[in-house]
Amino acid sequence: MEHLLIITNCPDEAVANSIALAVVEAGLAACVNILPRVQSVYRWQGAIESGAEIPLLIKSTAARYAALEAAIRQHHPYELPEIIALPITHGLPAYLNWLSTETIQAP
């Protein structure tokens, strides 16, 4: 089973908590880490922007990715949210088994 680490940034704690709870409750993610506020600098529509955001680290599987992406987009207020999936190539086997078990079927 292919395991993924999905990263997204949220505008505030309320959105971060809403997305984290929604994807874990739906069985789309085994775990979501809500990180402390960071400052992001980016180009948007030709202008340099800067703003505070709350990063999420979401642990899931490739099999659940499409539904997870749809759930993030549904709960996310950004017109174009950052949603990046990175493969988890190695990890503690017991943890990866738990990740698989928690996301293999919807609750």
C-alpha cells in the first residue's frame, strides 16, 4: 500500500481544525498534525503576497487521496488551496500498518 504525507495550509485555526476533523472522521486520514502559525510569502495573480497560515500534515494513502483532496477543497476557503502529496517511502512498519488500517475503509 502506498502511504502519503499531504500538506496544505489554512488561513486560521478554525479552518485547520475543521479540515483535520472532517478528514479523520471520514476515514480519509489516519492522523493530521496542526502546526503552529507560519508566515507565507508567495506570488498570487502577479503580486507578491504575505500572510500567516496554519500548516496541516495529513497522513493517508494513495487509495484515499482523491476523496481526501475533494474533502480538503470542500472545506477550504482558498480559491486555489495548496494540496501537495509526498510519498512516504520508509517508516516504522507498525505505524504504517496502523495508517493503512485507519484509512482502508470509511467509518
